[in-house]
Amino acid sequence: MNKKPTTNPDLEMMKGSAMPPEIQGQIGKQLREVYGKLLAEPLPDKFIELLNQLSKPERKA
Amino acid sequence: MTGSPKPSMQDELIALLPNLRAFARSLCGNSHQADDLVQETLVKAWKNQSSFAAGSNLKAWLFTILRNSFLTERRKRKHEVEDQDGILAAQLSVNGHQSGHMDMIDFEKSFSKLPEDQREALILIGAEGFSYEEAALMCGCAVGTIKSRVNRARGKLCQLMGVEGAGDFGTEDSVPDRVRITGR
């Protein structure tokens, strides 16, 4: 329970960058923009085809 | 409608395809490999859907399957691991130029320099909107670990981009809804 001096690198990083919520917000915004580009990419048909195939009742000849 | 046991599962999987693919691509960079990963995830999810607890978070469940498949696959071909730098940047650099703003490219470049676990944590929390608890379950680590990864990722991003105040983000007016913050 005794307090240790802060040598935690995370805390150091936090102190060093003194991250105000506005900056967190900006990072989040840019991240979502970049990730959004990946989300918006057209999907190949093969995924739907695979799912259609999977959802067919199995038939053993 | 009569034959399939859970007709909604397929629809839910289809709805989550973009997320699965985006996450796969942010993990492994190579789009061909990412698509294989998504397909593997779909097959595994379909075969194990009885083990999915109804009402729980399907996206988290699928992401966990995808992530585990990725790690297994990577362990298998450890010797041919691609260099981890520029994973997302490589994926996005083509599109990045379309946006035309400098800070976006900076962001992508900086993002790609983060350690893999920090990138992953930031994507799960910041881009996919998972809770810290969900992300911790998915990554098999403590909640505090996810929190510190996200914090370190944010700190590192600021450092890499040389951001000192939020006003440093963007100097163009090409982002219409950008919040302007005056220094304090």
C-alpha cells in the first residue's frame, strides 16, 4: 500500500504528452476516418458465396 | 426459411463482413491473407455457432475467432513474417492520397509505427468501439493492460506527429466538422 515513485512508463508517457480530452478526440476521429476507409471497401462475392454454401443443409450422397 | 436452424446468423455475419475484413487487414496487411482469414473465421463461426451465447456480442466473438486464427497462422509460418512496419500504412497509402490532407497521411504513417499490440488495442477501442472489458477478453489480457496500450498508443501518436495541442491537428479547412481548439 505504500506509494512508489512513479517510474511507470505509461504514467511517464501520460505526463509527457499531457493528453487533453480534445486530443484524444482528434486521434479517435482520425483513426475512425482511416479505419472507415477499410470498412468502406467493396466486398468480394466470395464471402457471400461461402456463407450461402455454409447455410445449405448438408447433403451426403 | 424452413431448413436453416438459425436464419439470422447468416444475415448477422453478412452485416459484420466489412468489420471482419477491416480488422483482418489491419492485423495482417496482406489483403489476400486477410481474405483467407475472414473466410476461415466464417467457416469456424458457422460450425461453432452453437457455442455462441445468444445475446452476447457477436462481433466480439467473431473478432476473437479471427484474431486467434491470425495468431495460429502466424505461429505456423513464423519464419516468413512480414515486417510489421507499414502494415496499415501499406494498405491505406493508396487511398490516403485521395484525402489530400497532410495530417491524415501523417496519422497513417505514425499509426503504422506503433507496436502491434498497441495498434490492435487502439483499433478495438477507438475504431470498433469495443469496451475495455470486451477488448481484454478478446486479447486474453487484463483490462488495465488494454487501457495502458491505448494510452501508450495515443501518447506515441502525438509524439510521432509532433502534436502539442489539439489545434495542431490539420491546418486546412478540408475537414468541415473539425473541432477547433484554442491553446490553453
